[in-house]
Amino acid sequence: MGEGKAVSPERIRAIRQERPTMRSPDPANSSGIAEAEVLNARTGSGVTRIAAHPDALMAAMPGFGAATALTRNDSAVIEKTGTYGAYTPGAHAAMVLSPAIDLRIFPKHWVHGFAVEEEKGGGLHRSIQIFDAAGDAVHKVYLHKSARDAEWADLVGRLRLEDQSDHLMLARRDPVEPAKSDPSKAERLRAEWDRLTDTHQFLQMVRKLKMNRLGAYRIAGAPYVRPLDPGCMAGLLDALAADALPFMLFVGNRGCIEIHGGPIRTVKPTGPWLNILDPSFNLHLRGDHVAEVWAVTKPTKRGPAVSVEAFDASGGLILQAFGMRVGEVDHTPAWDDLVASLPTLAQEVTA
């Protein structure tokens, strides 16, 4: 998507007419075009191009009441339902924080925005949909029926772009960075790892060593990391649901990370998908996309932070799961025991 042969808006509209029941991303996946192009082809017919920067958008979201926040990558989709909380802006990183909807936002990737209205199931459905420079989905807000017409009209009116063309200029998608390791720096990596006092220091540390997250995991060894069987995600989710164990789940892309914190109840596999289907939280994970899973322990001032992290075959991060912090403690024995019980990969991935 975002870098294939150009497809005209007319052809995109024809594809949707031929397959009207397809979900929004599907025509893009099947035709080699970006999802943003699929929406943009409908500009003027239920779709309005709007300014995409989160400062104006996210500050307005609490006023709409209940909504569903959706963030996705190529292998996982997370949906949280609730009310958007206060927005904290930032030039490089911003944040939405509420009990239900917890987001980390990277504004430079909020490039193309759309206000969408469509009739479904006998009712009018409204959403705000944001895409990056290549036309891939960054974040979507699906408003509930309680959203008021006047507030919607005001938001769209304020953010409406002058350019309402059905042609969209897209940039080439940046490739996923493969694992970057330097086995000659393994001892230095472990020494720096021991000095961590916060999980947020980790990426800065590996970049200083000219590695990345996955590359560091591949050479760190025990007790810092343990390679897990890639099929362990189903067992992890089943165990979390069976024990109603609170945990934190991070799913995102370059422009947005969405976070779930709390227990889960209902896990249902469907074909290649592993699904959490709770009333206010859904996860859809392509289990067959999971190529590597690592159990990772990082020291912090509040105790060791233990995570389970899944990557795709290109080295892209699909998701991270952590134990739910309780007060000033970064770990819980029940979570640590669960991670310890997950099966180790029979043969370690080599750098």
C-alpha cells in the first residue's frame, strides 16, 4: 500500500460497488492501493478531508462522549470503548489518558485526515480516520450515537481542508527495520542493561549501541531475555482470561500506540485470528503472523518489568504485554509466574 501502481479514484469506487460488503481496508489489500486512497475516492460523498494534526482533533474528542478508539498494524487491531480523556500535546510525542482510552501519539505521522459519515444498519455512523504519509491507518475514532450533530458539524467545519480533491498524493512507505545486532557489543549491552532504571530508557540505550529492540534481544541472552515458542500467544491469552489477571497490552504503529490495562474475559480464535471479545475491549491478532516472541526482563527503580513481545517475520513489533503495575511496583508475582510458564523456543533465533 502507498507505493504500488496508481489506481484511479474511479476504479476504486468501482471496486467498492462490486463488493459493497467489504470492510474499508479490504479493497486496499486486494488491489495494491493504500487504505487512505479508498476513503479519499469517496470525498464529497460522505467523506470530508480534514486537518490531521492531533492537537485540534484529540482536544475535541472528550466532548463527543462515548466512542471506540481503534489502532492497528498489519498483524493486530486493538479497540477500546469509552470516553477520550484529556489530551497532552507534544512536538514529538503526545498523549491521551483516561481510564478507558490510553494513547501515545507521534504527531509527525498524522498526515491525512478524514471525517466519515455512512449509513449502516439503518443508522448514520460517524468516524474520524487518520493515516500516515503512505496512506496506512494510524488511528480511528468511531463515535457512538450519542454524539451531537452540532458538535460534529462544528468539528468538521473547523478542520475541513480547502483541497477536497478525490486524488491523494502519497509518499513511499518506509520499510520495517530488520533486526540490528552487533554481537561484539554483547557484553557492553548487558552492562548497560543492568544500569537501566526505567523501561523508557531501553530504546535510547540500544540506539546508542547502533542496534534496535529485536537485534538486542537476539544477542542479550539469559537472564535478560528468553526466546518463546511463537505459538505461545494463544496460551498466554487463555491463561490471562482464565485467571482474570490484570495486565497491560500495547498495540501500535509509527503514529499511535493504544494501551489496554486490566483483565480480559473472552478469548475466541477464528481461523488465523486470536480474538479478545470483551464489551469494552477487543483485540484481533493474526497468530500466523507471529514469527518471534521474547520474554524480556528490564530493571527499574520499582522492580523488574517483565514483558512478552511479539514480532512479525520482517522484524516489526506486533505487540507488547506487561504485568499490571500496582502502586509503585512494576511487577506482580502472578504475571511473572505466567510468563515463566510459557514454552521456550526449541532452538534459539540466531543474530
